[in-house]
Amino acid sequence: ELFGDKLKGNNHIIACDINNEIKTLNYIPKENDNVSFVDVTSRDGRRTYIRGLLFIMSMAFNECYPEAFLSVNYQLTNAMYCEVDNLEVTKEMIENVNNKMKELVAKSLPIKKVEMTKEEAIKFYEKENSLRGILQLDNKEKEEVSLYFCEEYYNYFYGVMPISTGFIDKFEVVKYHDGFLLRYPSKYTPNVLEKYNETKKLLNTLDEYEDIYKTLKINTVYRLNKAISEGKAQDIISLSEALHEKK
């Protein structure tokens, strides 16, 4: 509402820059703040768009397949390659998730950030019987835990999120290998989804490294940080070097 006139006619603006710090569009600036807008063609705007898209995809899976254990693996040509660890990815699954995502976007549901103390978060996680955002509890430098909520769904994301699902209007979910691609526009053509250009060599290389990380049990940032905090850094380095030398 504060920037309503400036936002009219520009459907690419997704966040704002307050004194060189990215904030959500509902952030209330102070009198002397330096304010500029961030659109999806910029690095920070693009990250915000992808983050919002992943949130909506996760929310859609939670509604359609609440038992699904999702993993977001890596980027491939304006897309994120994702897998479902405990279910077979089928065409029917992808179609259901696609339709649910479109429904969530059409409703333009507000996405809200909620901050809790660690004590409040522990009680909340125990009540919900959930591991979402649990890595924040292990971070001794953080005094608070932050979660993003949309209706009854919540999840942890590091970084600024769009203020509603309506900002994520261009995407596609397609079955790909053993998982699926969550596609989004190029920063050069934010209004359209271009044809997907497959990069098989890159895919094979990323898959190979994903297998190595799983073997070393450090295939997520949380697991890597936990291993380091437990004094296993040198073991990880030695094993990693041994695997590379063998290759």
C-alpha cells in the first residue's frame, strides 16, 4: 500500500532494497532510509522469486502428498532439479502438483514471516511433530528461529520471501529422470518460459557429486555443518580426496 503508485504497471518488482539490505515489500521504512525496488531480473530479485517458487511447490506437495520427503538438489538451466526420496515420481503426481500450485498462485495467499525464540520453536516443533527448520535450533549463534507461514503451511527458508503466492506467476513442473524440474523464466525474458535446453554432461557431473556427498553423509548444508561441529572435518577432507584420487 505504501508504494502502490510506484508498483502499478510493473509486475516484475518482488522485493525492496533498504539501505543496501533486501527486505520484503511490506517492510515499513524509516524516514531517512534509502529505498529502491528489486525486480526479478536482478540477482536478489531472482533469488527471491526462486525461493517463493520452492515454497509454493513444497506447499503443493504438502497438500497433495503430505508423506512425500522432498529434496531440492541443484540448478539446471533456469530450473531446480528436485527428487522425492520416498515416493516414485509419476506423471499423475506432477500434474496434481502443477494444478495445486496454479491454484495457490491464483488465490494470491499472503506469505508471512514469524519469528520465535528457540524455546518457543522447540515447543512448536514438538506440537507439530515436524523437522522443518530444525537446523536453526542447532545454530548457537542464533537467538531466534524464523519460519514462513502461508495459511496452515509453514517452512524454513533462508532469505527474503515474496509477500504473497501471487507474485510467482510463471513456472512449470515437468518430470525429469528420476525426479522433476521446477522451471522458471530466464532473467532476460521474465515474461515467458523458454524451451528447456538439456545439459546432459552437467547433469551427469552433478549427479556424480551428489552420490559422493551422500556417501560422505554431507549432502546438505545442515549435515556438513553438523559434521564439522563434531570435529569430523579432517576425516571428510581425507575421504573426499581419496574418492577424487580414485576417480
